[in-house]
Amino acid sequence: MVNRPPDPSPKPSQQNQNNQSSADASKKSVVRKVQKQDSSKTGVRPVMCRKVKVKKTSKHQRLASIVAIAILLGSFGLVSAFAWVSIELMFNPDKVTWLNKFLPGWVISLNNDESPQTLAEIQSNFKKQGHIAGEIQPLEGDRRETFLLPVFKQHPNCQSDCKDVVELRVYQRSQNLELQSKPEKYYTLATQLSVDGLEESFVLSPFGDATSDRQDSSITLPVSEVGSFAGETPSPGIWFYLQGKRQQGTHAIAYGHIVHYNPERNHLRHQLSWTSPSGQLPKWQQVTGGGAKELVVDKTVGLEPQLHIYQVKPVNFVIQLEEISLQSPALKDSTYQNALQIARSGLWTPAWEWLQFIQKQRKQKMPAAAQAQIDVIRWHSQLTKNQADTTWASPSQQVLADLIDGRWGKALQVFKASPQNVQEIATLLKADTGRLWNRVEVALQVNPNRPEVQAWGALILAVQKGKERANSWLQGQTKITKESLTYIQSLLAQLNHEAVQSQITPTHPRTPIQ
């Protein structure tokens, strides 16, 4: 037997084994792996080998690096693009007109797809399209630099009012350096606004039930005139009106649109449509006393004042017209709310007198919104007062003016003055479409102990629905006294007597017409 020499490699001690186990537990980067060898072939003992594991990079870290590089490259590209566009805008703006396709309407229109043209070329092109270029209206003082150009459509075989406005365009002097060196001026289209007519139902809406057969009409009425407002108007920008005209019976109605041009944004904006039965153009007037003027649209029909008043308000950097509405009271006060309810019924002067009392009792200053509502009521009250103070030749017109202004007692005096007055006033009450009756209802809701108001309510019902209906309504009034009931019954008897007298016919037969 051959003696083998001892294995020169030292055997691991127990302490070394424990230390190694601890190292394996704390670090996974180094492990020991036994390589088994066939002792029968090699004749040597197994050798311990060490394998080093390289720590791999996290996938999230790789992704973050890629995203950071992409953002960096994208930012560089955007900065380069913006720099190029800025240079083109300064030196050759006509090359970047494609940007208009990606900009919202309120943003400044850089240019238009149309190439720069002279004024003669612009007018010639419209003529080829069957349109007519209207009169130039300067926008910034110099008509050669920026101007508004209305575009008309010609009606064939027409005798009068043959041109309708179909579009508004704003042109600016071209900034192209090459074109500016030429003797003729070249212009580019800065912005444009299509113009439509107004529905007939909207134009006739102030007449209410008097034109009920036309309220569902789908006929479109054209506008044929463009103009700028004279005098001082709210800034910034320039205000234009578009107008059309329509004859309805004895009323020469005017109607149209209000348009605003913002020079800072090169933008035309339609603000509102309007109609006026008295043919009045909207006017800029100081109503609320806030320093700026308001737009007043007069929709008055007959003796019924209807003023719609609009304030200029910036909303999201855009100029808008906002109507001063009486629908939502600006103060959470019951007396103030009652006053607005009376005003909405058409009793402007009683409402104004009530509001004056509230203002005297209130120690604090009225909020701006409440003061605006009060000023609108004051304006209507001035109109109804002037009408009631006027001496009318017709008793029915005098009574109507008094009732609109809330002068119930004075109107009863006119009613009782003569039998002729009774008959004429009865005709007036029968033709009422609800405006007078609405005043009666609201006045009694606020103060039910009003005998003169109860009298007019009974007279209206008697004329329109008969005496029985009037008596039934009187019996339902909780705040009516016996004296008031007797007095009102005498008025109803007078009304019925005159009605019977008017129905008496001659006893002798008429001679037939040969």
C-alpha cells in the first residue's frame, strides 16, 4: 500500500466556518460552490471554487435614464422650433400662416392663408365671387394700416335693400419686408367673422302675444348696414353695430348685432343680438354711475318700457356684455326681494320708492350688483313717471299710463268721470294680454289690503270673463272690507250698464243698399 502525502490545504476550522456563514448571509455577491470531480479519474480531492456575481442594474433605473434623455432631446427640439418661428414672425410672417390652424379663435390671428394683396386686388376678388366689398372703416386711426371691411351679398332682380352683410373682415398692413419696399400697400387678413341674419320670431318677441302667429316663424331677416358708435365707448377695443329694418304694422322695427374688435388680440367677437320695436339703435349711456357706460337696448312697446341694460365685463381675458338682470336679487333681504318682484311685474315707480326707503334705512353701502339693479329700476321709473304726468287726450291712454305707474286711485277717477270713459276703458281692459292683470296680482301679494287695486282686478275680470267671475274673485279676497266690496260692486254695475247701452240697436229697419 502506498502512503499518500497529506493534503497540503488546511482544513477550515469551526470559527472560520461560522464567519463564512455570516458573510454569506449578509453578502450575496460571493458564494462558495463545490466542484465535484470523479476521484476515480483524477485521483484528487474536490477543490473549493469561488464564483463572483456581478450586481445587475435595475430596470427602473434604465427606464428613468431613457426618459430623461428623451425629455432633454425634446426640449432642445421645442426651443429650436420656437426660435425659428420667432425669427420668421419678425422677418417674414407670411411664411407661418399655417399656425392659424392650430390656434383657438380668441388667440391673435398671426396671418391668414391668403397671400398679401393690395386693396384693389381684395375688392376685385370679392367681385369675382359675386360679393361686394363695402366701405372701409379704420380701426386704429389710419385706414391705410388696419381697417374693417364689410362684405355684402347682392340680391338679383332687386329693387330696394338689395345688399345683405355676410361677413366682416379685418385687414392689416403686411409686415413682409420685401412688400413694404413696394410703392403700393399690401394687406393680410388678420381676422374674419361670418354674419347671419336674425330669426323673425326673435325680432318680433317684444310684442308678445300680439304676434303669436309669428313666434314660431323660421324666416331669417338679413342685416344690411354696418356702423361704429359715435361718441365715447368703453375701452379697450372698438364697438360696431349691424342693423336691419322691418315694418310691422305701425312699428318701424330695427334689429341687428353688436360686434367688438379687440386690437390687442386681432379678434372680432359677436356680443349680442338686439331688436327695438321703436326703431332705436342701442346707445352707450351711463346708467349705474360706476364711471363706465352701459349699452342700453330699448325694447319699449307703446307705453310699456322695456330697457335691457348691459355692462362690459372681462371674462377669462375676453370682453363680454353681461345684462343687469332682476331675476336674482343681489341682497338676501325680504324687503329688497319684494321690491324686485314688484319691479318685474312692471310697477317700476312703487318699486323705486320702496328701494329708496330701504337705502335710507340701510347703514352700509349697497353692493355694486344691488346698486346696478336699483339703477335699472330707477331708469324705468323715470319713463313711467313722465308718461303718467303727461295729459293724454284719450281717457284709455291716460288710464293705461296711470296703471303702468301704479297710480290706481287716479286711474279710477278717470274711469268714473264720464260714461264715455267707462266704455273706452272697458275696451282697453278687454284687450289686455296679461300685463295689467300681472300688476294687480303682484301688488295684492305684497299688500292685500289695497281696495283700489282690488277694484281694478274686479273690473278686468268682469270685462274679460264676466261679472260672476269677478264677484267670485272678490269673495276670495281675505283683506276686503264690506265698504270696499260695496264700492267695487257699484263700479261693476256702472261697467255693465254701459255695456248694455252700447249693445242697443235702432228699432227702425235699415234701407238696403241698392
